[in-house]
Amino acid sequence: MGESSSSMSILSLVTNAGPVVQVVMLVLLLASLMSWYMIVNRYRILGRARRADKAFEEKFWSGEDLSSLYNQVRKQPNPDSASEAVFRAGFQEFVRLSKSTRGPDAIMEGAQRSMRVALQREQSRLTKHLPFLATVGSTSPYIGLFGTVWGIMNSFRALANVTQATLSVVAPGIAEALVATAMGLFAAIPAVMAYNRFASQSESLLGDCEMFAEEFSSVLHRQAHGRDA
């Protein structure tokens, strides 16, 4: 009894599985480990980004002079804040173009273009690794299912070599195969849940950053036309 339960343990099922099923399990294990690394990494990055954006926007709307604020964030930039990156890019271009003889519309067009580029960079930063999580979530169950089908197929092929088919003959092979399905689900479920959560958080952060860029454009617009007047 003890020997039978030992042979049906998860570890023994994995070690005694066929080479194809073992390769499938290894792929799923690596995918799961990589997705968990990215889940922890994204959780920290998005958390820092939200706190940094909130702190910067509070400072921005406190009434501090824009030139003074720009000098502060230029000397000590916060790489976690998307709003700060948009502000630095927009104000730097605004100041550069203001020193030329260009009109206010050309100045605003250049500043807004710089802010759009900065916003695209922040979008890439905030959504990094999300496609991998989506891929793991969508493909892992099918990879596990392939391992299961292959293992069950081998179990039934082995029945041709025995004179009497009993449950004890096919049970180990089927159990080995089903472990692949379980590992596929184990890899897919956290990846799908994390992708949905992080995609929503990234979209919210980028939406707030786009709103900040619009509000900042209005401030620069008043300054540009005030200077022109």
C-alpha cells in the first residue's frame, strides 16, 4: 500500500513520465517561473508609478513656478513618474522654442509633439511584459493538454503489450499525463489574472497621464500667447 501511494506521488509521476511529457512539464515550469517574476516586477513598478505620479502632480498644482519645478526634476528626475517625464519633455521643448523667433502656435506644436513622444515611451515602460503574461495565459492550457493527450495515447498503446487490461496498468500513465494539464492551468491562471489587473492599472495610469498632458498644454498655451501679446 505504501509502495503504491509512493509510486503515485506527484514527484514520482513527474520523474517517471515519458520524455515528451517531461519536456512539456519543463516548458510549463519555466513559463510559470518567468511569469511569476514578471508579476512581482510589474506589481512593484506600477505601484511606484502611481505613488510617483501622485506626488509630482501635487507638487505641480501647488503653484510653484514652472521653471523652478523643471530645474528640480531635471537635476533629480524620478524615473517612476510618467507625468514628470511628460512635463520634462514638454517644458524643455517649450523653453527651447520660446528662445527662437517662432510664433506661439509653432511653439505649442513642438511642445505637444515632445509630450506625445514621452507619453509613448511611458506607455511602453508601463505595459512591458504584459504581452508575455497574455501569451502564457492563453497558451499554457493547450501546451498542458498536448502533454496530456500524448501521455494518454502512450498509455493506451501500452495496453497492446498486456494480456489483461486493468486500472492498475493504465492508471499511472494517465495520472502522469494529467499532471501536465494541472501544470498548464497552474501557469495560466495567475498569468491571466495578473494580465487583466496590470492592463487595467496601466490603462488608468496612462489615462491620468494623458489628462495631465492636456492640462499642462493649456498652461503652456496661456504662457505662449501671453508672451506673444
